[in-house]
Amino acid sequence: MQANFIINVGNKAQVPIISFSATSPSLSSIRRPYFFRATYNDSSQVKAISAIIQAFGWREAVPIYIDNEFGEGVIPYLFDALEEINVRIPY
């Protein structure tokens, strides 16, 4: 992933890296002294998604996501949020 590469370059060069677009939840676990995220991670969106599903009274949802660490990173948070409102995921 490009963000990891740039984060590593910043650490080696001891130059702060401020990202306005790196939203992958996987970046939250990176503890680097020169990396700063100036945006919410993707997992912050799941409450809004579950609120929409709940408002429409839907009892089942089929999440469609890109098969990479960005898409896969948010899915556990989404599954948990949907489970909290008793929405079934069929797979």
C-alpha cells in the first residue's frame, strides 16, 4: 500500500507525514512518530450505514466491498454494527 511506503520513508527521513486521505483502519495500528492522519478512518462510517439500514427497517444486508485491505478493513466494524441492530448478513 502506498501509505505504508510513504510512512516508512517519513520515519527513515524523520520528516512528518500528514495524510488527508489515508482512511484504512489498518493504519490506526501503525505507531509511527512521523505519521499523522487528518481524517477519520473508514470504520467511522459504519454507524451511519447501520442507522440507514435501521431507519428503513431492513433485517438483512449484503455488504459489497473491494477485496483489498481498505475494503476488508472496514468489514469487521460493519458486521459488528449490523449485529448490534439485529441485521442478518447472509454469508
